[in-house]
Amino acid sequence: MKKILPQLLGCLVLVLIATFTATKGELLNYDDERYIASNPWLNGTSNPDESILTTFFDGHYHPLTLISLKLDLGFGKDPIAAHHTVNWLFHGLNATVLLWFVFTLTGNRKLALGVALLWGLHPVAVESYAWMTERKNVLYALFFLLASTQYILYLKERKMARLGYVALFFALSCLSKAQGILLVPVLFLLDYYVSGLLWDRSRWKEKLG
């Protein structure tokens, strides 16, 4: 990571500056009323017999997302501004981790920086960081990218500790949003890209273990 530290810092600063206006948003009429204003876990009306770790909310099981939104309430007096600010910071961090991921995969600094800035600044990403309800997107993406990067490092270094990090970040990604499960096929694609192996039996056993 030290090799691309200037690029990582530059990417973080540029993305945060370009997307700063997202922190000035308000509630959206679509889902924010349900997820933010009327969320029992945030307004103190949740059933004391229910646990945030075991309860489905709005048809989804994403306890880490709910915990994250709840922790926002400790930042300042304006919870809406806090939710938007944390989403914005997560987006900047995700762009930076994406740069690290692409560099780890390809070894190309310019390509990594270009991909990260394209994704971080492109309007297609606005929904995830400017819409408070989509905290689950920025949160699961962070852990998804971290798990993927750790797996590439494992393939190159063969250090078992890297697999431990992959498992940890995979679990956190799934606890943020169910789509985190898509990391499993991504790992096989990374196997193929890095080593040319796709159907190797040992790789299947490795992941099942």
C-alpha cells in the first residue's frame, strides 16, 4: 500500500471535495421516512424483546447497516446531516479502497487511479451516498472490496492470515447487505485472473473450508 499512498490520498481528497454537496441533503420521500424518520431502532420505539442482531427490517436482514445508522446519532445535533456525512465519508473511503484493489490486482498505478476516480466521481454512484437509506450499499461495498483485496494478496503471498481477513470482511459485507454473498463467485474469478485456475479442486475445498 505504501507504493501508492500518494494516489490513495489524492483520490480520497478529490472524491470528497467533488461530492461534498451530498452532505447538505434532506430526507427523500421514497424510503428515508421509513428507514430514518420512522425507524424504530433510531427513534427509540423498538420492541425491547427484539434484538437488532436478529430482526429483519423492511424485509431485509442487515443488522450492521442498522447499527451504523444508529451510531450516526452520536455525531452532532442534526441526525440527518450526520447520516449524509457518514455516507459521504464511506463513499470517499470506498473509492480509495477500490484504487488499492485495482492496483493490487494489476500493479498499474495509473489504471487504478483512473478506475477509482471514474467510479468515485461518476453520477451512477450518487444514489448510494446521497440517499441515506442506501447506507447498506456503501457499507457492504467497503467490506466487499476489502475482502477482495485481501484475497488477491493471499493468492500472491499464500499467507493464511489473509484468508482470515477475507472471511471477516465477507461476513461484515453480508451483515450490511445480502448482496455480499456475491463475493463467492468473485473469488473464483480472481483465482482465474491471478493464476489461470478456475476449476481446480483445491480452490473449491479452500473456499468450502
